[in-house]
Amino acid sequence: MKRFLLLLTILSTFALGASAQSDYYRRKAEGYQREAEYYQKKADGYRREAAYHLKKAEDYQREAAYYTKRGDIDRAKTYSRYAENEMDRYETQLRYAAQADDKAATYLRWAADALKRQ
């Protein structure tokens, strides 16, 4: 009887250990999933910001064309420079969005790996 209880205790210990290990990877996967969602939201924000800068660049180009037509070359150059700056900001925001997308994909891959270990 004593051996039976000892064997039962050892088996239950292994079962609890395996369960805890499984729970660990599940929690790890959920954490990675949350991180991926965070970076996806950041990427969306960067894309919204990029769209804003693109719109501003279009507005500045329109202003530059207007002042060119009126013969005010200095002001047209100024607005052209503003448009170029906005395009640089647009490209930067798109680059940030791509980096955030890459991080999100990495975290999703890590979450999948954690679930495979479960």
C-alpha cells in the first residue's frame, strides 16, 4: 500500500509538472499575441500618419503650382520645399509602419512556436 501511494504521488507530480509546463507555453503565446496586436496597432497609426503627410504634400504642391502660375517664384519654391519635406515624412512613416509590421509578424511566429511546444 505504501508503494502504491508513493507511485501515485510520483505520477501526480509528473502530471502537475507537465500541466504547469503546458500552461507556461500557453501564457507565453498569449503574451506574444498581445505584443503582436500592439505592433499591428502601431503600424496602423504610422500608416494614418503617412496618409496625413501625403495629403499635406499634395496641398503644398497645389500651392506651389498656384504661385508659379501667378509668377511668385520665391513663394512657389518655398511651397515646393514644404512638399518635399512632407514627402520625406511620408516615406519615414511608411518605413516605421513596415518595421512595426515585421515586429508583429515576429511575435506571431514566436506565439505559434510556443503553442507547438505545448
